[in-house]
Amino acid sequence: QGQSQSDAEPPVVIDDIPVVEDAAPPLPVEPLPEPVSASPEDDNTTVEPDVGEQADEPSQPTVELPVDSIDDVPPTAAEPGEPISYWSMSAQPNGRITDSEGISDAQLYVLNGKSVSLADATTIPGPNGDDALLFGEGQKSFAYAANDQAYQVLNGTVSAWFNPTSLESTQAILSKDESHADDGGHFHIRIEPDGYLLVRVADGDGSSNKGYNHEWLSKEPVVEQGNWQHVALSFGVAGISVYYNGEAISDAQFEKVGGAGDLAMSDFVGGYAIGNDKPFVIGANAYASRDTSTATELGSDGRLTHFFEGGIADVGFWGGNTPEHALSAGQVAGLYAQGQSQSDAEPPVVIDDIPTAAAPLDQAEVVNDEVSSGDISQ
């Protein structure tokens, strides 16, 4: 739905839509692969990719919440299928980016040295033809949306449309991250040089043991330059799942390049975000920053990095206390499939359980086991 999302309203998931005989056929959906695996990294160390032989698949770990009971978890802000926040990224001229759910509007900034100033919005045609925000182009620009307790969830999905103008450097699509473990559950999505895709999800329990940041890097280039494409990351008790253009990427297509252990993405169930009180930073990476409390402090800290070059549109966040609050594979497929055709007048509708083929994305042999995570020393 990202390609068709209206500027005013967020996607809504509709479960169990009845099928009418002789009705029009469903929108075509590319086959969805299984989740993916990769390797973790510590916030205070430079990550080196682990290209060694994969260990046997580990048993499913037990999730221990850093709370006395589920009653201590912040209340769920939205019903399953409804976004907590949704930013169409069609910013106003002054760089204000409206959250259609009213939780936390974002603001576009530009960083000069360690000084942050408001930025005027520059737009390009988005995936559905509407205006989308342009980042970079000679400036270190980023959007900042302050944290809200509604974002601190056990299970969640974050998604975005993006169109990079270059693949020469490491670029973050979005982050809800900071240096050090704090209360845990940090995450970000970034592009490595030549189009490799990397996701990071930290332990949700706030553990500061070495290796609490788990990172998985695609074995093959995934991202294309100059085209609109969609990415989604789900976390929670069902493990980590990554989706590209509506298709799940299998564990076999990622390698773990940071963090402790050899868990495949789908086996990592400790990535809940109930302690993550960091802001959403779109178009840059705050994973090395020590102070993200305001956009001004984030800039003056001097450690904001991985600035995006290109367009970003339709950033959404779903989540809550139950597994159903994270989008399913069928819901992500529907979000992608309907995106390009969505009219401006109506919000995208995520239809659950769209049938998908069992085959994963292309599983060609790895051509470069030596790909670096592109991380920086923290």
C-alpha cells in the first residue's frame, strides 16, 4: 500500500475478508520467502562480518521480560492491523511531516557540523505519484519524530518506501537506536555499499553484555539504485522477519555479522521494544549517538551518521502486546501490492492472509563473503 498511501490517512489491516465466487482476482503478489539470518554487533565495537560456517539451528529461546508481569507493559496504542504512527513524508514547505495518527509529527532538519537547523522540504514523485521527501543531495538532512510511550511494544513492524540515488556509501533508511544498551530494544535498517541490506535489532532486556546488538546482512545485493522499493522489519515473539517489495527474505539469504550467538533471524525472539524510548530518525542513523533527547542534542553530539541520499515515503509503525500486532507476511504483501494503485482520497488497506508462494527470493550462491557491515567504532 506504500506506493498508494494517501497523505492524510494510514493503512488499515482488514482480516478475514470473505471471498466472493467469481469475484475479481486478487492483486498479484510476488512469492514470499521465509525470514532471514545474520550476525550481531556491540554498540561500542567495530563490527566484523562473521563468514564462518553456520552453526546448527538453535532451539527457540525463552523470552524473559524486564517487567514483573504483562500488566507492567505499556498499553497497546492501536488495534492489530492499525498503525500506531504513519508519516506519508509529503512534508510541508517548512519541513513539518504530519503523523496521520496524531502521535508524533516529524520535523526535517539539516546538520552543519554539529549545528542543527530547520530544513525546507524538497520533494520528488513518490511510489504512487504523490510528493515524497528528498534527503541528501549535498546536505546531511534527517527527519526527527520524538518518542512516545505508544512505540514501546512487545511485537511490532516498521516499514518504508525508499529510492536511493546512490549506492556508494552506507545509508540508513530509519533508526530507533542509540549508543549503549540503555533499556534495550533498539533497531535500525540500513543499506550497505552496492545494495546490500542490513538490519539491527538489540536485545529487549537492556542487557549490556557484549554482543547485545544483533545484525544480519544480506548475502547478495538486494537494493536497487534509482527505483522505489519497499522494506519492512517485524520483531517480537515470532522472531525477526524482513520483507523486500512484499516478499519475506529467508534466513538462508542473510548472514549474522554482529552480536552474540549464531541465531537465525527467525529464531531471535528477544528483540521486543518495550524499553526503547529513542526517537524515530528517518534518513540517518542514530545508533552511535549518546544523546537523542532532542534534534538539537542529536546534532551537537556529533555522532549522527549514515545519511540517506534519495527519496523516502510512507513510513509506518505497527505494534502492541500480542503477536497479531506485528504485521503478518500476508499483510506486508498486501501493503506492498496495493501501494502503487492507492488513490489520494482513501487510505491504504492491508488485507490479511493474501496467499503467497512458498518459494523465497532468489537464492543464488553468495558471490562475496567478504562484505563488511560498514559499521563504525562506537
